[in-house]
Amino acid sequence: MYENNKQDIVNSQPKPAKKGRRRFMKLIIFAAIVFIVWWANNYLLFSTEVEISSPKVKNDIKISVLSDLHASTSFLAISNDTIIDKIKKFDPDVVCVLGDMHTTGAPEEEKNISMNLMTGIIDEGYKLFFVLGEHDDRTNAYISKMEANGIDVLDQESEKIKIKDTEITFHGISNAWFSEYFDLSNELDINKNTYNILLAHIPMFEEYKNFGADLTLCADTHGGVIQVPFLGPAYYDSQILPEIFNKEKEIYDKGLFKMGKGYLFITSGIGNSPVPARFNNFPEVGEITIKPEK
């Protein structure tokens, strides 16, 4: 009798092979969850809606803002069709593209992805302005190719357009980094009779504040890449967790900021460089609506 009970106890013990299979399945499930979270943070495209007002506008003005595509041939990359569908849903009056649409030294295939995105937006009937970032091909030959494809490149230039009853002057600057002696007012002139929008890739708060546009659109930051919940960007301007360890420092990572009498909007962009490491900071298309001030 005792021997039988002992044998039953032995038989009831889980076999090592079953334990191994369970551990393996748990590992697979954990890896799948990590992959889904990583994929969603880096390749799921969202819209960021912003609404501001101005006494200078007589009707609603809708602007789509996109940047930092860093075009990739990866099968995971956000497709041009997905981006264009997002823009069509918002149906803007103007699309502003703020540079770094491919990466330094990109092969022609990746350059064509960024070019095809912009021409695809134009083919849908949208007015499009583009400014160069530090990663874009900045050669005269490439800029001429963009212009030949109908892309309006604002290279230290201004252009006035009318949207319904409102006149808007778009200013564009092809910027990488500026010296301490740089003065944007020497490059462009504010048209005080219109609503002024400045397009520039890299945010430079003081320089753009002094210029005095009603709205400045910037990119480059990738939204801080990693946003720690409740603590802000993990790394910004050579500092770790600046909102914790340097509370005196203004953090211009992404979103809408008051700037003098106007506003600064920084988009977190669409792509990744050098690696897809976004967290709590999704790829986005900015959707800005400027309303008449009541």
C-alpha cells in the first residue's frame, strides 16, 4: 500500500520537458508583447491636433505638418499611402514639409520614397511647401529636381498666398546650424499686412522669436525620441531627464509653445534616425487649425 502511494506521488510530479515548454512559451509571449509595443511606438502613425487663433485671419486655415521621414525601404516603415491618407482625412489648405525626409548618404531608392511622398501629396491637389533639413540632399541638382516635380522649396525665400479671404506669407529657411552672429531678419522680411508662418527644420527659439512670425513650424527633435511618463524626455540637449535635473531649462521637444506674440509648433516627425527607439512618442502628422480671433 505504501509503495503504491509513493509511486502515485512520483508520477504526479511535473516532467522537466513540460516545464521547459512552459518557460519557452512564456518567453515567446513576452517577446511578442515587447515587439508589439516597440512596433506601435515606432511605426503606428497618429495625428496631433492643434488649434490657435489670430486677428489676422478671416477664415479657418488648416495646415498639415510633416517631417523627419528618414525614408526607409524596411517592410516595417510607414508607407507613403498611409501618410497621404492621413493628410486627405484632415483635408488641409497647405501642407508644410520640414525636412530630413531622407538620411545623409541615402541611396536613390530612399530619396525616391521621400520625393514620391511629396509629389503624391501634390497630385492629390494640395499646396506644398518644403524646407531642407541637415540630412536632405542639399545639392543644387537635387533641389532643381524637386522643383521640377512641383515641390515648392523655400530656400531662404518667402511666398505669399491667399486662402479664401486671408493672406498668408510663408517664409522658409534651409538650416542646419547657425553661428552666434546669425540674424534671420537679414535673410527674410516680415510682411506685417499678412499672417506670417516661418518654416525651419531645427528649433532655435530665441532667433525665431526675434524674427517675429505669427507661427513658426519646426522639427528635428524627433519629439525627444523617448518620453518617460510624467518625467518628460529621457535625453534632450546633452542632458538626461532635463525636466528633473535642470528645471530652469526650457524644453522644446515637441508640441505647441507660446513664443513672443506668436507660437512655435514642433512636430515629433514620422521616421527614425539612427535607430527606431521611440517610446511614448508616436510618429505623427501635425494638424494645425488657425481660427479668426473672436
